[in-house]
Amino acid sequence: MSSEKLEMSESQSVEEKIYTIRGKQVMLDKDLAQLYGVETKRLNEQVRRNIERFPEDFMFRLTMEECSRSQFATLNIKQGKNLKYLPYAFTENGIAMLSSVLRSEAAIAANIKIMRTFTGMRRTIARYDNLLDKIETIERGQWKMQDHLAENDRKFEIVFNKIDGKDTLPMQGIFFDGQIYDAYVFVSDLVRKAVRRIVLIDNYIDDTVLTLLDKRAAGVQATIYTGRASRQLQLDIEKHDKQYSPIDVNMFSKAHDRFLIIDDDVYLIGASIKDIGKKWFGFTLMENTSADKLIALLQ
């Protein structure tokens, strides 16, 4: 066997005798004695004679529970079997200190081999941690890419829906007398389109307007500003809000025209919502009108 392969084999042999106990990498007195070519009793005698050199972070005694763990099968410890003594565990610093109390050539050579093994293990752990960091970085990049692709898919769907006419509503037009259902469907589609809010400014409303606004999606806030509310309408609103998602109704008499705000879009409606389709009326999307500014003026 070549010297390189022999050194690797010896390193692996030492590595197999390194355990992790109490969060520290340690070797047991029995294994160290074997590597040093001395009896375990002899090794521990030398340690006791120089006990001031071995503080707790250099050496500590295992508990019975720690000895019973499966990783120490080499100790031939079986549950319930008494031990003559509880073994000592030596940290890397403690093993380095052993070279000062065990002065034989075999002990010094074994210590050099052990120190090199510890150093090699630290390098391996460092490379492993670095690899984990790289994998985590790659995974974060993949998650971001997936989110980006999902957002692109959503945007493409919106575009394709507009192309197919599924998400497109006319910006302006006229409904003629008798087109009651067509006008009703148009306003219903506007209501369903809302994502955040619906604000209706209309001096004349009744319970049919409440029913129409109930077509909005969950979580969409609905507010009405109207010129008057009869006792019957107030009763209708009260009973409606007890069963369905509430609609905020406020008194406002300064508007002559009717406006329907869907999120950030402002529509000018030529007829009261309750009367749409009964007579000619026009509507238009006011593209240059700020919904927020218009709502602020209502306060």
C-alpha cells in the first residue's frame, strides 16, 4: 500500500473514533490509549497526575446516559450492565495537551495524526457549509424565478383575455329605450370587475341598486352617495346589511350627474342605475379623472 493510501486509511481510522458529545467533537480515553499504544488505565493515571492541565473544556467524564447511546457500541456497553468506570472524553485541546504528559514517540506520532484528522474534518465541514450556502442561494433564485414566471403568466392571461374580449368592457356608448337587460348586464359586469372598491354617486336609488351591488366579489367595499333616502329605503338598507355584506350609504346632494367608480376607473353614467335601459342614456369612461380626488371631494 502506498504511503498516501496508508495515510488516508489511518486518517479514516481516527475519524471513526471521533464523536460529537455535548456539541463538541471528542475522542474517548479507550480509543486514545489504543492509538498511543498504552493501557487506558495508564493514560488516565497520567491525566490525573496533571489534572490542572485538563479543565472541563479539555476533558469531561461521560454520564451513564451518554454511554448508553448507540454511537458508542465500540464500548460494548449494554443497557443495564454496570461499568467499572465511566470513560473520559477529550476535546481537540485536551488531546493536544496529552502530548505534554505522554512523552513517548508513539504518543507524539499518534497526536500528530489525530491533530491532522481534526484539521481535515474542519476543512470538510467548512466546504460542506459553503456548499449548503450555495445550494440555498440557488434555491432562493429558483423561488424568485418561479414567482417571476407566475407573475408573467398572470400578466399574459390578462392580455390574452383582453384580446379574446373576455375582460374588455366598452369605454363609452349609448343604450336605447328597451335595452333594460343589456344595460343591466353592462353595469353588472362593471360591478364584478371591481377588486377593491365600488363608489356610486346617484341621487335616486332603491333596493334594486343594493341587489346589483351584491354581485361584487368578496372583500370589495361598496359605498353609495345619494341625495335622499326615504324611510322605506333606510329600512331596506338596514335589513340588507343584516344578511349581506354591508353597503355604506351617505347623503350627498351636490351631484347632478351619476358616477360609478370601479377601483380607479370613473364612469359617467347618464341615467340613475335603477332606471337604466328605460330611456336613452349614454356612458363614458373618464380616463383623465382621478378616482381618489373625486372621492376626497365627497367627504
